[in-house]
Amino acid sequence: MQLTGPGVWGPPRDHDEALCVLRCAVELGVTLFDTADSYGPHVAEELLFEALHPYPEDVVIATKAGFTRPGPGDWRAVGRPEYLRQQCVLSLRRLGLERIELFQLHRIDPKVPLADQIGELELLRQEGKIHHIGLSEVTVEEIEQARAIAPIVSVQNLYNLADRRAEEVLDHCEREGIAFIPWFPLATGRLAEPGGPLAKLSAARAATPAQLALAWLLRRSPVMLPIPGTSSVAHLEENMAAAEIELTDEDYAEMLRAAP
């Protein structure tokens, strides 16, 4: 998402740097790339193809459909079955894939019955166009409604140390063995301000507040798959280093107390 232009619209400011970020991510061991047809629109998927195709065997490309883009910063849910099918086929073409490993409903369209939206994704799965189905920004009830129609392997909700309103959904995913993909994982807000708990811990651990926020997420649950976005190699390397940080029980508890 960060590789596109302002408002998640148009091409990146630096095309070569965007390609370098994607290739460097593979070199650093990244195996899951989360994108969407609406990023650009189309720009992010096209960059992935240009940078990485043919994809390494262990790389999983996850994309999404269900959001239209009338303009910069404008997002509108569209879940009509024929639209979801069209976008799936177009994503296959742009990504240069015969099958999308993880295809996620970007948003549930309240104007279309959920059974129709998930039912179309299940048809695409049965046809071999997609392998797994995921959801985004859903409740526990919506997850279970979808699972009554098709297998659901992942849920992508807003979640980070400073905003844990999706806690119930995360707990449900952990119980059910569903991958939880938190978007906007780096948000720290006031916690990282000078004198704040993350700033103090950051100084003590020689790590940035963002790195600590990622380390906290990884410690939080075994089904957690953070997707921190970036448009620079330096930031990518900083994010990847967070995986090496091992928080103590005291560190983890202190961060939890600081973000009620």
C-alpha cells in the first residue's frame, strides 16, 4: 500500500526504489506480500509482478478485492459477485499467476448479502482460481457466517498496541486456528512520545518504538502475521530487525499496561 502515490493513488514517487524494496524484502526472508487491486489502483500488483515474477517458490502473494477507488483517499465497498469475479481474474493477469494463494474480501458490502459475496469466492476457489479465502474488517459473527459458506483461513483487521478494539476477533482467530493479519501495525501514538513508556523502553533496548510495537505483536499471538508497509529499503530493514527482538515478560506487561 505504501508503494503507491499519495492517497494510495497513482505510481510511486520513486519507481526504482519501490522495486528495490520488494526485491530486498525477499532477500531478507519475507515470504508473505499483502496487496490489493485497489492500491493504486492496480499499481501495487503491477510492481510485484515487475519486481518478483517469476516468484520464488516460498513466496505467497495475498491480494484483495471489494473496494473501488473513485479517487485519492476515496474507498467504497462493492461486493457484487460479478465484480469480485472480474477483479479476481484481473488480479491473476496483473500478478502473472494461474492461482492466487490468498484472496481476501477487502470489505463486506452492506448492500449485498454476505452469502452472495462469500459464495462467489467459494466458486472461484472450487474453480482453482484462488487457493484460500480471507476476510478484512469483520466481527466474530461475520467470520462464523462466512465459515458456514466457505473455509476461511485469515482475517485482516485494524490492530496494534495502541488500538486493540479487535481483541475479541484476534482471540477467536487464535482459538480457531485462523491467521490474524493486523493492518496499521506500527501505530504507537502517545506511547512513543518523549517520556512515554515506549520511548523509555526504546532507549533501554536500543530499538525504535516501531520495532518494539512489532515485537509486541509477534509476542501477542502465534497466529499473528503483521504487514508493516514501507516505501524505503532502510525502513524495511528496520522493520525486519524487529523479529529479532525478544521482549521479556516484564517488557510485554509494561507495554500492555501503558496502552489500556
